[in-house]
Amino acid sequence: MNRYDLDGRVAIITGGAGGIGKAIAQRMLQSGAIVELWDLDKASLTKAANDLAVGDTKPGIRIVDVTDQHSVESSTETCARERGRIDILVNNAGVLGEVKPIHETDPANFRRVIDINLTGTYLVTRSILRVMLAQGDQPNRGRIVNISSIQGKEGMPMAAAYAASKAAVMALTKVVAKETAKNGIVVTAVTPAAALTAMAAEMSPQRRDDIRSRIPAGRFVEVDEIANLVTWLSTDDCSFSTGGIFDISGGRATY
Ligand SMILES: NC(=O)c1ccc[n+]([C@@H]2O[C@H](COP(=O)([O-])OP(=O)(O)OC[C@H]3O[C@@H](n4cnc5c(N)ncnc54)[C@H](O)[C@@H]3O)[C@@H](O)[C@H]2O)c1
């Protein structure tokens, strides 16, 4: 396994107690980063941090609801004060929501999915970017990686809110990238195919089989494969790809 160089970088991973977030945290810790997991509840955060502990080294944890502006801003302020800086943000918190044809869906579900997946990404980016922009002390000073989805590119029957939210996350990525391109901040997104995390467990076996059959590689993506890509995107080696949308869909993507 290659060791990426993230020595001393401070990284925040939202949704860090979940399957993909934990895998990203592990890879970043192995690469020398100081990692904070942000998620909704203490029990799952504590478990994730203990699972990821190597000797005395383990990620920090913070209870943050990404849809709550006050929670996001006060957490950003405390994190920046305690750690001295913030170098990397991974906007990973997300939910799938209802799996139904659009005419049967509940508008409250649609709003909730957009609120977490899109507005949450906006609120955390807005808050942490202010810290990054104030850190004018080195050429490559900020990395933001947004976890979108192949469903945002391709559309997917019975996932209107999810697919729309993830398409919007790609547009948001490009906007923030253009706004910060001269500031040494690199903003990218990844579009994974399905991985077998808690999110996949919310689907019926038939739905999972249908999704797998759409992946030319014939299998689900491993969370470690996503973590490798996200970690590389967070290094100084990824220096001229701002606004890039990085595919990790086993050949499913058609653009
Ligand atoms: N699993 C897949 O097939 C897949 C594929 C493509 C993209 N993704 C994306 O990857 C990301 C991680 O998903 P996962 O598969 O690890 O799912 P997961 O359910 O294991 O993890 C998601 C985490 O987000 C947290 N979260 C939800 N709402 C939150 C909020 N308001 N504030 C803070 N945290 C919140 C949850 O508590 C959970 O720990 C999501 O954005 C998801 O859309 C997943």
C-alpha cells in the first residue's frame, strides 16, 4: 500500500462514524493526518474512534448535525481553535431516503434528503472555507472532497431526492472550486458506485442486485477503494484538478 503524505494535516470527515467515512479516516490516519470525525451521536462516534485506534492514536470526535448552522459554525470555531488549523474537509455525511417512484414519495422525505446531502455540504463548506481562506501561510493550504454518487450522474429510478441531491453536490463542487482556484484550495468530488455499508442495507436484495447488474465490473466498490481516491485527492500531489469529478463506479459512468 502506498503511504500518502498527510503528515500533520488536520482533516474533518463528516458522517465519519459511517462505513465510507470510517474507511477514509483510517487511510488518512495511516497517512499521518490528524483526523476528526463529525457525526450525529456520541455512541457511534465513540465506537468508530475505538475501532480506528492504533495504539494511542485515534481520531477526535465531535457531535455535529450538518443541517444545523449553529452546530456547524460553533464546531468549526472550536476545532480551528483547538487544532490550530483545518487543512482537509471531506463532506461525506449523507442519507439515501425513500426508495419509491416519485409520485409515491413524501415531500418531507425529499426535503430531508436535500437538507442533509446538499444543504449540509453547503453549510460545512461555507464555514470551514472561511478558516482555510484565513490560513495564508503556504501554497497548497486547503482540500475539500465532496462525496457525491454515480446516481447523481446517471439518475436512478426510485431515488429522486438522493440522485438530485448528489447532482447538486457536483455543481456545488465546481462553483466552490472556481471561487477558490486562486487561493491554493482544491475542491473535488467523487462519484462512487454502490458500496455495502449501512446505506446499502436499507435497500431490498432485489434493488441491490439491480444496482450491481448496472456495474460493468460486476461487483460493488470496496470502501477502501473510495478511501484511497479521497485520500489522494486530499494531498498536495492533487494540485491542478480543482472542480474535477472523479469517477469510481467500476465502469458504470457514461460521462
Ligand atoms: N454506500 C453507497 O453505496 C454509497 C455510494 C455512493 C455514495 N455514497 C455516499 O457516501 C456517503 C457515506 O455513506 P455510507 O455508505 O458510509 O453510509 P452510512 O450510512 O454508513 O454513513 C453515513 C453517515 O452520515 C451520518 N449523517 C447522516 N445525517 C447526518 C447529519 N445531519 N449530520 C452529520 N452526520 C450525518 C450518519 O450518522 C452516518 O454515520 C454518503 O454521502 C453517501 O451518499 C454511498
